Amino acid sequence: MFNFKFRKSSQYLNDQESFHFRKSNRYLVSYLGTSTLAFMMFFISISISKIDYFWLLSFSLGLLAFGILFLATEKFYLPYRIHDQNSDKYLKGIIGELRIQKELENIPKKDFSVFQHIEIPKNGDIDFIVVGQGSIFTIEVKNYSYPIKTNGKYLLIGEKDFQNKSIINDLKKRTMFVHECIEKVIKKKFFIHPILVFVGRKNVLEFEPRDIAGVFVCDEKSLVKTLAEHIASDGRLPVEDIKKIIDVVESMAQINLNEV
């Protein structure tokens, strides 16, 4: 069994979360400062409105205060909300990866190599690739707080059962890219198991782990069992081929969890 000295998430998620967090803070500070100025001007306009012959100045100051508040909302508050939501999204991604790292510590077999954040040109990344004992897995992690259902062909997301085809299709395309890269080296037939893992609230999946359109979908608690079942059904590849596969994946991965 491989050993984790410490856990880390992909640099991409960390960079994106940090970027949006900093931007959201800057916009929030700007909004609070500008809106405070607008409210001060508004209260001053109310105060001087009681003084004779100052009604025009009071009206102008109040109008200017409303204009500043409107611009502050458009220029600062709305961008703050966008970056704050993006920061939360990437933070959930980081949490999801760390939770799956913890589950992968429990792989019951020996001699496995686990890699994280494998960039796919112009098509995002694969969260994890597990290689060993003749089996290869690509693992995509999704941290959702709403229920996930299926009609047998697609995933149904949320209370309104929104049909999502892209998650499964994207993982299949990325897996195919990895397959093509490995095939150039070992030049023989083999199979890569794409696995989509949902983490989040308890019972996020409202169906038993199953294959959907060529991708096995499960939750974090059934991940290790899923890996073990697929390992048992796979034939073994020669040790030399496994080493070549590991070399290919290692060259593509940002993090080798066997070395950190």
C-alpha cells in the first residue's frame, strides 16, 4: 500500500481559489468604502435640507449619493458576488480532492501508483489516475450538495432533475486522450476504467453505484470497493508494461502521491 506523508490538492485549484478569494475581497472592500461614502453624503443631504436656501444643494447631494451607490453596486458588488461564488466552487473542489485522497489510502492492494491533476490539452484535467496490478483508472471528483439521480442514460442533477451529459462525456474524452498516450508506448490492447465519484452531503447519490454510458458512477464511500471489484475482473499486464504506463502518466501528472 502506498503511503501519504501529507495531502495536497492540485495547484490549479489552489491558484484559482486564491485568485477569486483575493479578487472578491478587493471588490468587497471597494464596495463597502464607496457605499459608506454614499450613505454619508445622503445623511448630510438630509441634514442640510432643513436649512433655508440649501434645498438645491441637499437635493443635488442626495442625487449624487444615489448615483454613487448605484455605480458601487454595478462596479464592485456584482463582481464581488461572482468572484465569491467562484472561490466557493474551487474551495469545494479542493475539499473533494482531499476527501478522495483519504479514501485512496485504503486501497487494499499493494504496488499501486496514484497521480493527481493530469492536464488534458484544451479539455481540463483528470483529478486522479490509479495504476497497478494490470488495472488503470481515471477518477473525476465532483463535490455537490444537491441530490444526484439517473434515468439510466444521463445524470439528473438537483431537485429539478437537470439532465447533465457533459460530466460523463468530458471524462470519457479525457480518458481516451490518456489511453492514446499510453497506447503509443506499450502498443497493445488494454482498458482504462473511468470512474466518476461524488462527494458532498450524505447520500448525495440517490441510486446504487453503477455504470452509466460507459462511466462507473459511485460515491466516496464505495470508491475503494469499486476499484477492488474492477481489479478482480481485469487481466494482469506484464510488469514491464506497468512501468511504462507509470512513466507516461507520471510525465503528465502534476502530483505523484507516492512521493509527496
